[in-house]
Amino acid sequence: MTARWADVYGHCWQNKSRQLHGAKAEITYADQMAVSLHIVALPEGPARPPGAGRLSSFTQGFSIRSEKERTVPDLCTFASLEFAIVPLDFSWTMIHTHEDHAFWGPCFVRVRWAAECR
């Protein structure tokens, strides 16, 4: 799952795609609805967002599934793990790093914004 995330969103940092940061990112994320979410470790190399520091011990992906579409869970308290949240269709991503509300994050990007800067 991390490799697919890197393929879809990993170029955003070099090509300066449209992004929402901080409170704007959190508000936009909170408005999302999903049946299934994937939580992925941030990749190594150039696909790694600029706010991500050292590799965390979080190396496996997880999925959250629901019987019906519902609002997404608030996972910001786990930001020290440095991860991205993405729905099954990869239509958007929310990135948390140890830099949340400091230098860079959190960050929200829609797939169409990422595609516009390819």
C-alpha cells in the first residue's frame, strides 16, 4: 500500500501540488466520508513528504472498515508515527508527521491536485 501511495502522491513535494496544511487540512479531512481507509507508513526517498523526519517504527499498513460510509476518524494524536491516511479509491490523502502544527503538517492533498502537477 505504501508503494501505491508513493506512486499517486509521492511527487507532490517536488512538483509543488496544491496542498492544505494545519487547521485547514484538519477541517477538510474531518468533512470526508469513507467506508474503508488505509493507514500507510510514509515511504523512504524522494516520495517522503518534507515534514517527515526519521523513519518511525510504524512499518505496516492498516485498514479501517465500516459497514456503511461514515465520517473519518481523528488520528492526529498518533502523528509521531508519521503516516498517511487514504481511502480505498485514493481520492485524497491526509499526512501526519512529527511536524504537525509546527513546521509542515498536517497536510491534505486531493488526487486531482496531485495529477495537475505531474
